[in-house]
Amino acid sequence: MINHLIIIFAFSLPFVGIAEIMYWSYKKEYLRAKAKYLRDVIDQKNDLNSINEPFYTCVYEKWNSGEMPLAEANVMCSLKLERN
């Protein structure tokens, strides 16, 4: 019985370690992509000559005010501007 517990523990430890490494590396990539998108949103919002300026302004304002997360603000503003 104790041998089985040791074997289970020995195999589960590397599995958990690999899962943690994968989680943190993907989270890091996700945060980099989100930061890049946010920089693009801010650049487009500040470009008053762009045809998409109202959309990016809407996304930035909804996200910056804390009203909604970035992904939800993107969807909400695209639906809002699609109707107009």
C-alpha cells in the first residue's frame, strides 16, 4: 500500500510541475498579447484621421473606466458601431 502511494506521488509530482510551467508560460504570452493589443488600441484612439477612431475610443473608454474587461468592451463597441 505504501509502495503504491510512493509511486503515485513520484509520477504526479513531475506532472504537476510540467502543468505549472505550461500554465505560467502561456499566461505570460497571453499578457504580452493583451498588452500589444492595448497599445494598438491606444494608438488608434489617438489617431484622429483613422476611420476606426470611434471604435477604438469606445473600447478604450469602456476598458479604462473599469466598466468592462477589454474583450467585452471590444465586442460591445463593435456591436454598438455596427448598428449605427
